[in-house]
Amino acid sequence: MNLFRLTLIAATTALAAPLAMAQAAPKLKVGLMLPATGTFAALGTAIENGFRLYVAEQGGKLGGREVEFVKVDDESDPAKATDNVNKLIKRDNVDVLVGTVHSGVAMAMAKVAKETGTLLIVPNAGAGAVTGPMCAPNIFRSSFSNWQTGYATGEAVAKRGHKKVATITWKYAAGDEMVAGFKEAFEKAGGSVVKELNLPFPNVEFQALLTDLAATKPDATFAFFAGGGAVKFVKDYAGAGLKKSIPLYGTGFLTDGTLEAQGDAAEGIFTALHYADSLGTPRDNAFRLAYAKAYKLQPDVYAVQGYDAGQMLGVGLAAVKGDASKKGEFAAALEKAKIDSPRGTFTLSKAHNPVQDFYLRQVVGKENKSTGLASKALADPARGCKM
Ligand code: PHB
């Protein structure tokens, strides 16, 4: 090697060293896989808003690393889910996946996350499999299991004195599992489910089913719909004249983030959920104020779940000083954490699903007002999880 090249190498090394030292930790790539179109579009927006609010409150950094987002619109379409999640992992090289709303899409995400070991935080979809048979050390949920929401509602409807209930929902994992959870609690309390009605996701042609309900004459109806579908269902139910004769209940998704659009049709409806409007705690007040200021919108349960997905990622990354590859330590930190959620503090079960309180809520004006607890510290049974 000649003297010229040696000098050149020495000069570049001398220059590069202080530069490298001054260089910040590489950005943390968060892959947001959420619906931006379709019946769940507003839910995706609220989750992203909540997540971004938490990151902004931390000065844009988690675990000492500046956060950068890569986004995919999953369209709530399970058929496209595997391709979408692979794009984020293989093409974009994300450090962590956050998503999604739809249970069928989330199951595909969990499968890939389990196979590749990529960190996954589910900010809504309640699919039992994610924290059941597919549970894994790198998979977490900041929301609920479908079973939990159905079970809490089943207990509440039984306590309100109803005996014979008809159920109505979309025919896919979320609807099936919420109805199963509802049935488990409701039958345990002595009630019976006299009819189970459903239609394919995301259809909203409810008329034939409403006619069937009217003929069945149950004491009450239990429904799961969400987003745009929930708006139409609640309006159609009232429009068909059923609201007075057959009281309508549901998991809280039926009336969360939907009240402006549902108007008077939603007034008085009771639902159960792990969040309610105006809980009145200092934590929730601060969150609601910050959210309203940032987005000129009131938060809903989806915003809370997005915010808490941010908090969970923050807790895990703080424990590993931003090194997302240290998955064992990341998981250990979350397993012993108390998440300071606007909904009330929660812990994670061994399967990484929130153990949390459920509120009985009633629609009063434009609010899902809490009327008290439906279920205290309810844990998903995590059937099939071996971890
Ligand atoms: C789900 O598919 O798991 C799901 C979707 C929307 C909700 C709740 C659950 O509001």
C-alpha cells in the first residue's frame, strides 16, 4: 500500500470517529398496520392518533430512539394481511409492528410475528387466538380479548333481569367470540340465548334480520358491530321500531366513537366496555384534554388503546435502552408493569392480554356514561396458550 493511500485512510478515520460518536441512535421504525378505508377506517385513525399523542408527549422518542412511522392500509381484509405484514417486515425492516383492528387480519399478523420473532403490539383486535393458541413472548395486546368484552356484557345483561336474548353480529372471529363470551356468562347466570343471527363482514343489509328479531320477540338483543356498521345498525334498529319493545345491548363498540353519527337512535343504550367517557379520574381528564387539544376531537376507546400501545412500547424499550432485539428483557419489563392507562391501571396476563375492569355504560346525550363496574379485574382465560 502506498503512502498516499495510508494517509488518506488515516485522515478519513480521524474524521469519521468523532462523527460516529456524535451520531444519535438509529431511528426506531414502527410499522403501523391499520385500516384507513372501509367500515373500520375511523377506528384506525383514532388508534394512530392515540399512539402518536403518547410518542409526542415523550418528545418524539421511545427508549432513547426517535420514532419513525411506516404505514400500511390493511383495509380490514384478511386476504391481503400476510402480504401487508411481510412488506413491513421484509421491505421496510420495521423494529416493531403495531396493528390492527380486525381480528382476521390480526391473526395473520400474529402468525408472521411468531414465525419471525418481530415485536407485535395489537391495539384493538380481540381475536382469542392472539393471546391463546398463538401466544408468544414477542406478542402483546393493549386492548381486550373478544371473550372479555362479551363475558362482561353477558354478566351485565343477566343482572339487569333479562332471561331470553337473541344475538346479532358479523360472522367472523370477533362476532363469534363476543357472542361465545356473552353466552358463557349469560347462561352461567341462568339466562338463555334463543336465537343467533349473523351476516357476513362488513355487510350492513340488516332488514331481514330485524324482521326475524321482531318475530322472535326475545327479552333483549345483544349485538356486536363497530365503526360505520355500528352507526347503521343502531339507526336501523331504532328505525324498525324495535328499540322500545326489545332493549338493545352490546359490547361497547356498538356506541363508541359513533354517537355523533347515531344521534337520538343511540340514546339510552347500555353496553359494557373497558373504557367510558368522563371517568373523571385525573389521568383520564389529562388524556382527554391533551387529545382534544391535539386533534380537535373527543377520544374514544380506540384512541385509548392506541395511546396505551405507545405506553407499552415505551415501557419495554426503556428496559432495553432502545434495543428492540432484546426481546426477553422487553417482555419481562412488560410482564411486571402496571400500565397507567386513561381507562384505569392494568397489568398484563401471562399471555400478554390486559387484566382490566369493565364498565357498564349508558348513552346519555353524546356520551357513554359509566354507571358503575360490570366486571372487576376480568382476565381472559387464555385457552390454548402455552407460554
Ligand atoms: C375485531 O375484529 O376484533 C374488532 C373490530 C372492531 C371492534 C372490536 C373488535 O370494535
